[in-house]
Amino acid sequence: QILRLVYGIQVNTQLRSDQLDLLWSMCVLPADKELFMTFLANASAEDPGPQLRPENAMYNVDRLNPAFESNTRNDVFQKIFCSEYVGWENLGEPAYQSFQKFEDHGMRQSDAALDALWRICLTSGNNYVASQAMSDLLSVYSSSTPTSQESVSMNGKDHRFSNRIFKCLVEVKEGLQRGDNSSERSAERCISILNAAIEKCNSLGGSAGAVAERLTSLQEGSSLDSYLTQVPHGMRGVSSCKRIQVLAKVISRNSPTQANPNESTSQNATVPNTPQRFPLEIHPLQTVGAIKAQIGLRCNHIGNSIRITTGLGGRSRGMNNPNTNSMPDSTLAADLGLVEGSEIVAILSDKPAQQQSVDNLGSDIGPDILDQEQPSKSSHLDLSDLFSGDGSNGSSEFFSTLMVVLESLPVLDANVKDGPIQGKKAADTHSLVWDLLLAMPTNAGIIEKVHRAASGTDPAGDAMLVESLGGNSDWSSLVDFGHFERSVYVMQILDSLLRPATAMFSGLNPNTAAFLSKAMEDHSASFRINFTKSGGFAAVMRLFVESGNSDKLTRRRNRMGNACALRILKECFFNNDELSVEGQELIETFADTSGFLKSLVCTVIDDDGITYNALFRVLSLVRMMLESGPIFIRSFASLPGNLAETFLTSL
């Protein structure tokens, strides 16, 4: 304070860089560093009153001049705030607020500031500071005229976002492989930055609204692959659908008896039929109009005379109790806020339901329902190098690195409530990586490997594709328990190919939607045959059995993989919830009946967090086995460790 006053009232005397360097060298403790950084930020600009202390009034000072020149200020910012050795791991909010004040002097676009922002994001020990730095970093890259978007800066450094984040990811991978203590935190920050960047990227926004916009922007006649490359990995299959409950009420209106619409409704008697309740799977990209058509098909009723009323049992984003009556048929299911288990009430009338235009939605929905998740139009973030849909070397290398990071993260028991904080953080980071993978486009190289395995062909000298999964295009390398996380990703692709979500096209032109849906269904039917014949089913079964034979903790870690394997296995055995002819043939070829049954029951016994959908699939498969003959009943009853009894009591 004394120094700030003395050099603030002097006109011809200011602090020099060497003096500030000396003062900084005396700051050893983080608290001292933060105090000095706050002083530097305040002393770098004019400091007007009235924050001056009362005892300084004797100098008759109404403002303080900068304590050092602008050249010195730039030097201080470069040497201290942007130094690799400043120690952001132990610095808190005062230090970062001081950093931001220096940025406000026009230094945000400098290479040093950009390097410092990356460093703070990845190494800060204060989560709030890291979050603020992440927001500032993305703001730099998303600005309308960012120098950071140039391929190469004046000093020869490549500052493109895709290049910087990839380098950070490689450093995280190497740190995890070395066992560095700080690598897990850096991994969490790196993945969080990527997740946030995807939402800001015009061509990759993972929200349903952004995806729908990209789909409608494609030219008529584009190929199925062109459409699918616009859809995030996590939205391509039926597994992305929410299973909701529908209560359908049929109401017949005797409108001819009405003399005056304002009269009492006693003359307008309604005759409700017996309500119907049934489950419905809703895709995030499905429109309200498509949902009505789906309900109408189920109830043998005309879709345009169906109203979906309020009564949602799920959460809503950005809306309080949304009035679905006011929503146009083009509204996406994602904007209804539906979650697993939600309930909607469908009124089936004999009159066409009135449709409200988008311009007259009123306040029932909220001002931003149609564009609340759209990425910013002014965003200049370019992630094409990382997520190119053509399976180029850059995207394959990035995907391979991301998979190594995922497999290197220690995943502790998710059911341990009072486990160590580091374990909880690792589990959270593990989930963040999967969130990123589900928001990215599906890796084209891996899809190609899956199709080659199903068709029995090998890659023709494609070293990057081979390297990405550590082997050739055969099922043993694609579905390998030794690389469980990678195998889960492959099984997610298999699930989307066996159970494609054709409802994702409901917002397109009806002819286009019908063409694409038919193409997906035909492709799925063809793939199903090749998948079973080529050994794909056997590979998934083998992985599921191996998971069941692992230790209890490992089985709990494998929850996502087990759930995905169950979806694939049930799909291959059943057709419309009935055992198919192909499924009966698969049962007759079983080589390890006990191993399959053990894995099924252990999936329920060892995991209190198993989803209801996974549980129902287990029950269906166990029942199928027990109904297939005495040999299967004996295998079930003779499972070791009283597993059969424990399974039943666990239910």
C-alpha cells in the first residue's frame, strides 16, 4: 500500500522492471504471491478514489497514477503472470482476477496469454479458477476475429484450438502412463474443455437442436452416410431413446349439438372410452408430430387429431411445467424435457387438433425453447481436424489417444459412497470421457473395421486403422476383454447398426425421411445376418462371459459394457420380444451354458445400480434359457456359490 501510494503520486518516478523482479523473487509462499499479483494489477492502471485510505487525504490525492509504464506492464505480465513457474496449482481467485485485469489491457490475444490460459486450465488447484480460465479460453477461440485461429503465429507456434487440445491430450496420456499424480486432474480439465468446445462448434454442437439443423441443411438426395456423419455417436441407435409411459384417452365431441360455443358444456357431452396405457420409446430428434403419429398408430387413431397435454413426469430444461398444447408439431422431443419413466397424456379426439404457429407460441413454452441449445453463430471454433468424418489420420490418431486416456484412468468402485476423493474424481473423469465420445461423430475408421469384420475382409494396408484398435479387422481384436473400453465403443456401434434409430429423421421432408429410414432398416437387416455368420455374436458373447468370470469389483466397473452387450444379445435372440428362429439356432450352438448364466445373474447380484432396462433384459434372457430344456435348468440350479438363489432374492 505504501508503494502504491508513493509511486502513484509521483509523476516522474516509476517502478522499474528489475525492481519488480526483485520483489517477486522475495515472494515464496502462495499467499505472498497472490498479494503481490494483486498489487501489480492495481498498480498497472490509474487508481481513482474513493478507495484511498483516509490518512492519505493529507496529500490531497484524488487519484493514483500507474506505478509503472506500459512497457514495464507488458514485461511484468510476460515474466510473472505468464511464466511456466508461477505455480498456479497453489494460487487462488485473487491471483486469477489480477491476471484478468492485465488481460483487459489488451493482452488477451497475445501468445503468452494464450499459453498461460491453457496452463491455468490444466494445472490450477482451484476448481473455480480453472472454470473461469476455461470460459476465458473458449471466449478467445470463439471470438469473431481471433488471432488464435491463425494457423501459425509470429513465433512459429501453431495456436489452432485443435492442435493445442490434441497436444494437451497427448501430454495427459503420457502423464497417466507415467503415473503422475496431477495427470488425472489434467485429464478432467482437458476433457471438460473439449466437451464445452463441441457445444460451441457450429458443425459439431451435440444438442438435439443443433443436430436437427445440420440434418435439414443437407441437400436433397444426399446419401445416408452424409446424414449419419452429422449425428453424434450417442444418438445413432435406439439406446439413445427414452422409454416413457403414455396414457391415451379417447374423447368424442358431439359438436353438432352446440348452438352456441359459449353455452354451458352440458349440451356438449364427452364420452371417454377406456384409457390405454403403454410404453413408448422417444428419440431426442423425434418431433412432436412424429410422437403423435406413433401414438396414433398404436391406438389406431389419426395423428392430427391427437393432443399431447401437460402431465410430464420428467424434468424440463429451461421451462417450468411446459404447456405441450402450445407446441408446434416441429418441436423436438429433447425440448420436452422427457426423462426415462416420464408420462405424457394423449387426448385422442374426433376433431383435428389446432396447431399453433412458431410465431405465436406465447409464454407457456418460454422465450428460448426453439433455440436454447443452439451453438453461437459467431463461434469460430474449428474442430474439423479432430472430428473429421472421413476417418483421416488426424481423427484416427486423436481417437486412439483418447482411448488410451480412457483406459489409463483408474475407475474405482462406483458404489462406494465414502471412498477417497481421488477415486471419485477418477470416476467422474471416466464419465466425462464417455460423454465426449457420445457427443462426437462416430469414428469412421472404426465403423469401417466393423463392416470389414462382418464381411470377412481385411484392411488393405491401412496402418492407422489397424493401429487404432491394435489389430486387424477381425472380431477378436475389435471385441477384446483386454481392451474393454475400446470394446464397449465397438459394441455401441454394433448396437446402433442392429437397432438403428430411424426416428432421428422425422423432422425432415417426409419423402426424404422415408427413404433414409428404409435405407437404414435394409442395411440393418443385412448387417444382422453377416454379424452372426462372421462370428460377431460369438465375440460379444465371449466378452460378456469373460466379464462375468472377472472379480466383483471389475464387474461393477463394466456396467456400461455389460448393458451394451445385453442389448446386442437380446436383439440377436428375440424378434418383437419373442424368441426368433435365429435365436433358437444360436441357443443350440451354446458351448458355455453355465458361463453365460453366471454372467447374467452376476450382472444383477453385484451391481445395485443396474438400470431397469438392463434388469429386464437379464430376466428375458434367463427365462429364455430356462425354457430351452432340462440341461439349461440344471446348469442354472448348479451355479457355484448358491448364485441362483442369491439372484432370485436379489430381485
